Amino acid sequence: MLIVKKFGGTSVGNRDRIFNVANRCIEDYKNGNDVVVVLSAMGKYTDVLIDMAKEINPNPPKREMDMILTTGEQQSVALMSMAMASLGVPAVSLNAYQVAMHTTSVYSNARIKRIDTERIRNELEQHKIVIVTGFQGVNKFDDYTTLGRGGSDTTAVAIAAALHADKCEIYTDVDGVYTADPRKVPGARKLDQVTYDEMLELATLGAGVLHNRSVELAKKYGVRLVVRSSLNNNEGTVVREGTKMEKMIVSGVAADTDAARVAVIGLKDEPGVAFKLFNALAKQNINIDMILQSIGRHGKKDISFTCTDEDADLAKQIIEDQMEFEEIDVDKGVSKVSIVGAGMQTNAGVAAKMFEALYDANINIRMISTSEIRVTVLINEKNTERAMNAIHDKFNLGNE
Ligand code: ASP
Ligand code: MG
């Protein structure tokens, strides 16, 4: 079998952890598998590098920023290879340039275009464990790029896809994907399986276990993913295409407290107003999430939407500068709580049940949005954990 194993920062955070990872990889290697290892920078080293850069220049050129950030991963792959050598196992570390992992040119948020597999295959043929830097790539100018924070997951999936690996294991410091954040919902349970689509919604909603682009890639290329802990031998969660999932209608509850609600009251009720408003925001790269438009009355209408807390003031400024309206109100004290489940598509009453849980807990819903496999409500941020627990209980997610 060809196995790609990715380990996050905490999994390689110190000497003992590095040897722990080395041993886990060597076990697969000794069982006759080809092993490709993808690593993140040690611990919070990427943050250390960012601070280092900002001390020299608070507004560092993006190219140079990627130049320094890629050193974090280069450090961990070299140390891992040395650890394996000390254990008598042949290994080789490779960075993005050596592999070559080709990306788009955008610094700090590049996308993988293509991965050359020749070098990796050659090293595997020589019976080496191949250890590759996560998070980084090379663009058409032969410069280093990075894939965005948390991007090592995406590197691992892209390599697994390029090599047609039999599986791609993402090792982290939690046991897998949970029905809810166990720190907020004590009864949360680890899921054995989730579908790509569910995982994509959960990753986008900030469940924090996987980089969402890694899930997109896995779905596109049918890479079978396993999310598991590097600190124990528990089974983890399998992410795959699937129809017969655990007969659960809802798989999980997620919350995002980084949300703000902007309400624009008394806009003109005529064609092109929504276009003008959202186009102005898009031009400044403000991502809009939920949108609500009222029925027009007396030639006026209201539009409310959500964005991140950070973007809210800029959004207000842009609207004040470019739109005609009566009033604008920004509320940063809101959060989004969502339920996700592939089974929703074929089951009626799922949203109603979620709303009932909130009603029972006396929590007011400010906005609602849905997709085929997700229902999201906007509520007062103070009620976030209470809402998560109420919904988790209502759907009985703690029990199989
Ligand atoms: N080291 C990078 C980060 O901290 C990439 C990763 O860990 O996935 O964002
Ligand atoms: Mg991560």
C-alpha cells in the first residue's frame, strides 16, 4: 500500500513527539508499505515566524513573508528525517521546490496546480520514507508560496491524489471529527464516518479539524481520508463518499462566533439595489454569508447580511459612502450555529426540530440560512454554547 500520513504542528512539537511520529511511520514502512509523510511546522512555529517578520516590518512584502514561513516546514521535515536515520531507517526530506509542487502565483494564499511525482517515486523505489514539507509550493517565478494557514492538510491530500495513494491519514491532537466541539458540548461523540460534503460544511463552519480546501480536493479526486490522533491508537474518523452513513440524519453541530450582522434599513425598492450593495462589498473582498431582504413597502426595503467581525466596520463604511438608505446598524454580538447532515436532503422536519430546540431553550433566532445538508441560524453570541447543547440533545447526537 502507498500511505500518505500528515502530522500537524502539535504532533511534531518537541523531540519526543518527533520520535513518536517517526516510530508510527516506521511501523507502516516495516509492514511493507510505501510511506510519504507530510509535516507542518513544529508547534506554533509559524506564529513565531510571523511575529519575527512583523518586528522587522509591520507590513512585510508578501513574497518575503512566504520566504520566511516556508522555513518552518523545512525545519520539521529535516529533523524528522534525522530522527528516522538515527533509528536506522532510510528517509529523505524534500521541500516544495525539490518535489516540485507547482502553485498559482498568489503569495500567502496560493493554490496547488500540479505536483511532479517523479522525485517522490524515485525515492520510494529506493525504499526510503519520503518526508515532504506541507503548506508550501513554488510558483511560475520559481518563488516559494504558501497555501494559507492550515494548508498542510491540503498538501497531503494533493500528494495522495497525485500518487494515487491507497489512503491519506491526517494526524492531529484530537481523536477525529466530533458531533460538536467537545470543549463546548460535554456529550459530544466522535463520528466513525462523515461524507465529504458534511466534512466540507463542518470545515467551512470552523470545526477546525481540516483545512476546507483539503476536503474539496479529497472529494474531487476521491481520496479516502482518515482523521485521527497522533497521541493514541484510536480509530479516528473516515471521510468518504457515502450514502449509508450511520443512519444519522444530522451528523454534527458547529458554531462560529466570528460573525457580525449588518442591517441596512430603508433602501430604495427598485432593480439593481442588491447588486450595487453587494458588488461594492465584493470589490473590497468582503465575504458575505447570510442575506435577508424584507418585502418592499412604500417604495422601500431592508437588507441584512452577515460577515466576519473584522469586516463589519469596513462594510458599514462602504455602504455609507455608496448607498442611499435611512439607517444602518451593525451588531457584532452574534454567532452562527449550524447543523450539518447528509440525511437532511431526504428527511422532512429537520429544520423545525432545530428551531424547536432553540424555542425550548428560549433562544431567539435572528436570521436563518440553509443548504441541502445544512441549516444555520444567527443568534445572540451569549447563547452560543447553550444553543449547541440544546440542539445536540434534541437530535440525541451523543448516542448512536
Ligand atoms: N504551519 C502552517 C500553519 O501553521 C500550516 C499548517 O500547519 O497546516 O498554518
Ligand atoms: Mg491544521
